[in-house]
Amino acid sequence: MQWEIIIGLEVHTQLSTNSKIFSGASTTYGAEPNTQADAVSIALPGVLPVLNKGAVERAIKFGLAIGANIASRSVFARKNYFYPDLPKGYQISQFDLPVVGQGELTIQVEPLSGNGKPYEKVVRVTRAHLEEDAGKSLHEDFRGMTGIDLNRAGTPLLEIVSEPDMRSAAEAVAYAKTLHSLVRWIGICDGNMQEGSFRCDVNVSVRRPGAPLGTRREIKNLNSFKFMQQAIDYEVQWQIDTLENGGKIQQATVLFDPEKGTTHAMRSKEEAHDYRYFPDPDLLPLDITPSMLAQARDTLPELPQAKRERYVTELGLTPYDASILTSSREMAEFFEAALAEAPDQRKICANWLIGDVSAQLNRDGLDIAQCPITPKQLGGMLKRISDGTISNAGAKEVFRVMWSESGEADAIIDAKGLRQVSDTGAIEKIVDEIIANNPTQVADYRGGKDKLFGFFVGLAMKASKGKANPAQLNEVLKRKLDNNK
Amino acid sequence: MLNSSLTQMGAALHAKRISSIELTQLYLNRITELNPALNAYITTNAEFSLAQARRADQLLANGKAQSLTGIPIAQKDIFCAKSWRTTCGSKMLENFIAPYDAHVIEQFNNAGAVNLGKTNMDEFAMGSSNETSFFGPVKNPWDNHAVPGGSSGGSACAVAARLCAAATGTDTGGSIRQPAALCGISGIKPTYGTVSRYGMIAFASSLDQAGPMARNAEDLALMLNVMTGFDERDSTSLQRDKEDYARDLNKPLAGLRIGLPKEFFAEGLAQDVAGCVNLAITEYQKLGASIVDITLPNSRLAVPVYYVLAPAEASSNLSRYDGVRYGYRAPEYSDLTEMYERSRAQGFGAEVKRRIMIGTYVLSHGYYDAYYLQAQKIRRLIAQDFTEAFQNCDVIMGPTSPSTAFNLGEKGDDPVQMYLSDIYTIAVNLAGLPGMSIPCGFGSNGLPIGLQIIGNYFDEARMLNAAHQYQLVTDNHQRAPNNIGL
């Protein structure tokens, strides 16, 4: 019998403010322990939180980007629990009234296995709320004691909670990737997963189709898409095996061990905390005015979804190409800047970016923001493809030189003598010679062996040292060969 | 000099009849002499105080003095003061030296005042008798067997015993007004949000408010002028224009409408207290005020509501005292949980633990709606009662506390009896209104009685006016305890 997989995500995105959410301490990553822990961060007696407006602006931007309702009034609440790296003994978060209400995110899912086709899906976002991060407990190097680093304590987070709308690891990963791209796109989070700027908790359960939701287990703190997929795959199989062997799933929080590729329970429901949430009396309710909304809206860039649709309808690109070109804001900006140089080369521009540029970036382990070729350089080359100055083969050479040595397309074309022959007289002369030198093949072709056309193209190209304009060459060859058919 | 008002002291300093150093030394000597018996101060630091006095004398010499420059002020030990031990009356913070100044401390420093020392208080301001202090109870200077009230008992005692020119206090449910009443001095808790809470160790954040304690209303006005003002470090600090609280002191009271809530004169009020309060009301009528009978029907719920909300906030506010980063840590423990449990069990006193447990309970899953939310609703009704009352009167008057000072140990076994000591003051905090207490006579045992004056939001100047006019025609505020070496 089939099992249906049910997945929901809680994603902690670290907001890209310079200072903490409730104090002026720096949020820069990687400083010496506790050098960015001010009086508020270490919760000295008598200190009070003051809300960072930058964090609020970023939360609003996110809400607008997913078409969510932004609460005109939201409330900060205290989540009470004891832990050494939680200096106040409570975390300031939002509970009943989060700043961002229900919204949705459209994802492009590429099935991870099998021959499934890519498809689009809408995932509902339940809510997103502002909260502060805790510090870090360091268990090594302290001779049996635990070190506490409070640099991270108070770093602003936006916790984004989805509905349990995902039905496979592929969908979960696609959602996480889309979200990751979106928060970077709108400039609210640097997305650095190694540094913990984007951390995912994945709730997984399985059920028989049509049955009520099964008991879920929450996989905590996944900081790579690869681990997410592995963790879900393992967890799903574990749950199915457990159920099929007559066992029961206990609600629990689990951790993924990347080395073993397994999940293991951290604490069960029975040990779950009573967090005793209540409104934080040190902070006033957060009122978001229409002018704050308008300001956020004005600074919001065109969103990936809108861009994707526009690439299809206005530029005539395929949905697949459009979605790749909008996978990050840097990619889309690169594409648009390159296209500005050769506005009629939409498809070719897209092909180059998705093809050669991406492949080369991949090989060199770079991302588009670190591309050694500027959009202007690529556009300059496209322009020369467009006006017939260079052939495709010539373009590949130009691209290679640009990548490894730099330079503008025109200069490379001249230096390398890549200008293709578009002189009809010269091409006709070559074609005439080939027809004269290969009477047998000409006779065969004219006798109906159409496949031989490629043979003549090859000879002609070789004779022109690859510089003949392929379109012209084709045209001349066809005319002369077919003349006496 | 010890009986002078702050204005007179300021004039003497300006006229060089006395230097700040001399004045400070005078008080330090009195503290050395009298504090062992009264226990009003937890910490003094003569070197620090005299250094401030020296700077004040320079300001005075350079003509840069303000109204409180050079005047020795006692600070409740709830305000963090840089390089001073700040204990909040608790073993938990017995050795905590604050690395920064509270807003209130900054304001006094900027005014050139002298920090004379940190006064004793109930542990984390939880108490009405000063008996919960880890540093031992404060004695009432009028009778050393009686309590001074709390939680600002050390400040009240210090002011009454002339161990400082004036003092600061904080008031969460009556902690300025009740000890002021019991020690025969004047004290005012301004409108919530008027004095920044930055650096003031939190008890119940939505109720805590600092205010001055002094020998008369005029002094309170000068103190308030220094203490108040917007502070961006406290999100609940109100953005308002700076005002001069002394501006209306000398206005005549003709036409003033005084509301008398019938609930404040009902069962539970000691006869001698009722008598003195009524006499004071009569005095006000002579001054041209009229009396309006009002009702505050929900005020009877103030004590139970307060003992849900204040402990709820406190249980969370005091979570930071966990032995991890500063403060008391138990000497022996085998794991993290035991470190928490022992540090908090040994570092907090019984009353603090009681309130942490109450607060934890009322916020717990399954009880939150029945206690915390319900209490918040009643809190709004209590505030609404006052809003309606102020449609018909300008100030509300009544007793500050139901009796004169009780004896040390008298209510130790019965927390509810102790809590009822604040029955008339608590509603004011729940509503966020300003309230004050001024001396209005003496009980059958010779101990002071306080008259409570409650004003509408931001009406402190009118309250101080009413208090000052009364003090111009009476001398209750000028009486001093015996045996304080005057």
C-alpha cells in the first residue's frame, strides 16, 4: 500500500541588519567570543530592549513578497525557558500576533529521481514572525565545562512557518530553495547557510492517502539542501518502516547526523517545555503604519515570480529558461544587463547564460556574482553573433578568451581573426570548387541522398577555415546543389 | 540645615554658607552614627560621594550649578550605578557591581547631585515591610520596633531620619507611597512612563515606576524635574515635553474638586487613620476645595489582580538570575539543572520564590486564560473606573495604607495580610496613574499617617500643588522622629 508524505517547514532567516534586534551591538559573524555582547546581550540587571526598525522593515518586505497580510498591530511575547546561552531566561519572539500573516510561495519542483517532469506548486506560508536568536554553547576545549558565546544572542531572525503542503523531499527542497532565493532577492538575508543565516526545521509525517495526519517528528537545524533531502529521505523511510512493523510514531524533535545519514530523537513530547508565553511588557505593540508599508513596497525589487512570468510573456522564453534565469536576483540582473547590449538576442542570451556561462561557473566553483565576464562583455559578444560577425564556433573562442584572459568581444575577434566570411562571392567560389572536386557525391546527393548535405557543409567550412557564415554557406550550397537536381 | 528644604539647601550652597563637601560629610557622619541601628543603607562609598561633592563645589564656584547641584541624594539600591555595588536587596546580587548608570542615576549626575549611598529595600522590591531584604530589615525611625514599610523602606527611613536630603524610590504597587506614609515623609509615583526604567532592576515591568521621596512636596517637584524625561533606551518611556513640576505649587486651591472613593473608607481601615485623613480633607475644604463622592467599584479586585500580574512578570524578569553570567552561583552542583536549582534556591529569599512560583503558575499552559488574561481584563476595568471618576473630580484622596506602621515580624507568617497593606495604592499602578503620599497626622501609637493623593495622567503638577498648599498650612511634614540626633 502507498504512503503519503506530509512535510512542513519552519525556516529561521537571519535578517541582514548591522545591529541586533533589541540593541546596538554588532551582528557581524565570526568575531572573538563575547566581543559583540553588550549589556543587553548579556542581560545585565535593568537593561531593556529597544526594537531595531531595520528588522521590522525587512519583515514587512518579506510579507509583501509573499502576498501576505501585514499585521497593522503585532505583539512581542516572551518565550520562557532556561538555557545557558539564553541570557534573559526568555526569548523575545512573537506568538499570538505575528507581524506577517498568511501568504504563499510558488515553487518549481524538479523531481529528485525517476522520470518525473518539472512542475509548479503553490505552498502556503502560515506566518512569519520576528524574534531574537540565542547565543552559542561551546562544549569543546573547556575541560568538562561549557563555554558561552553571546555574540549571536539578539541577532534578528524572521521565522517563516509553512503549512504542511509539501508531499516529497523534492518539494521540501524546492520550497527551501525558493525561499532562500527570495530572501536574498529582496535583500533581507544574506542566505549564508554555513554561517547559519538560513536554518531549516522540517516537520515530517506519513499517512495512508485519505487518512488523518500522522504524528510528526521535527528535524531540527538543517543548514544545507543536501542534508535536508537526505534527512527527509531517511526520516520518511524510518517512519514507514516503524509503522509497517506495527510500531507507533512518537512526536519528537530529532537531529540529523550528516556523517551517518540518520536521524535520532533529541527530546520527546513528554519533555516538551511549557514556554509560558505572555506579551513582553518592556515593548510596546508593533504598529505598522500605511506609510511604513508604502515605503517597503517602494524599495521592493521586481519579484522573481513576476519576472519569470514577464520573461515568458514579453521575451518569449520558455518557462524553464525563465525560471533558471530568475533563480537568483544576480542571475536575472546579469541576464537583463547582457540583453541590453543585444536586445534581439533573447533566446541566445538565455542559452549562453544557462549553458556555457553556468557550466563554466560550475567548473570553477563560482556563483554568478563572481563571474569573471561582465554582462557587458557577454552582451558585446551576443551583438557580434547577432550581426553575423562571428559564427557559433567563433563565439565559443571569444567566450573562452574572455573567461580566461578578459577583453571585449570586438578586440578578441580582431586579434584572433574570428570574423566570419560573409562575402557571397568568396563562398560561391568555395562551393563551386567542392562541387567540381566531388562529382560522385554530388551525383548521389542529386539522386536523392539528402543526408550528404552535411558532408558538403563540412567540406566548405573546412575550406573556409571555419569562417564562412553558416547561414550563407547553407543557402549557397543548397542553391547550387539543388539547381540540377 | 538638616531640616531645610532642598531649595533652602541649594541657596545655602550657592551663598557658600556651606560647601557640598561639608554637607556630604555631615550626612556621612550621621549615617555612620545612626545607620547601624536603622539599617537604611546597604552601601555607602564616602570616597565616591566626596569626589562628587568636590566636583559639585567646582560647579557652584563656576556658577554652573543647577537646582540640585551639591545636594546629597540617597539612591534606592534598585538603580544600577556605575562602580557601585547594586544588590536590589538580594543575596543573588550581593556582589554585583554595575558597569553602567541607570537613567535616573545619570540624570542626578548630570544635575551635579551627590550620590550619598544605596538604600535598603525589600528583595527585588517584593515586600511591604522591608523585612524581605537579604541585608536585614530597616527600622522605622519613629519606633525601632516598627517596620518602615516597603519596598522603598530604606529611602523612606533615610529621609525621615535626616540621613539624606532626599531619596529615590520605586513603586510597583505602593512601594514609594506606603513607606512614605509609614515614615511620615512625602513621596510621589509619577505617571507610568514618565521616569525611564533603564537601569532600574525590573520587578514587574508594566507597573514599575521610579519617583522621589522627600520631606515635602516642593522638594518632590525639584526631584521630579531631574528624574523625568524621555529616554530612548526604554520603549515605554513617554515622549513628552520637559515640564517644570514646581510651576503650579503656589496656585490657590479654590475650586479644586476632590473625589473621595467610598471603597477607600470602608471596612479594614484603622480608625485613627480614617480620622487623620478626614481631618486633612477638612483642611482642604478650608482651602477652598470641594468634595465629590465617587466610586471605584473594581478597586476591590486590585490586590488579587496585582498578585497575578506582578508575579507573572516577575517570574520572567528574574529568570536572568541563573548563576551563569553574574550574580550568585551555588558552590556545589553536579550538572546544569542542579546549578540552576541550587543557585536560585540559595540566592533568592522566600518571598521572591513565592512570587516566582505564583507567576510561573499563572502563566502555565491551562491557567493562562483563567488567571493572566482574566487579570488583564480586570486591569482595564480598574483603569476605566478612574477615567470615569476623573470626569467629576480633579484629584482623588484617601488613606495611603490602612494602618500605621506595624511591628517587625507581625505579619511575617501571613503574606495575604502583608499584601493588604497596599490595598489603596495598588489600583493606581494597575491604571498607570500618578499617586503620592503626604504626612497628615499621627496615629494613636504616635506613628505617622499618610494621605494619598491620586491624579489623572500627567497631572503631577496639580497634585504637587495640592500637597504643597496643604503643607503651607500644616506642620505634619515638619515633624521629626525623636532619637535621630537632631
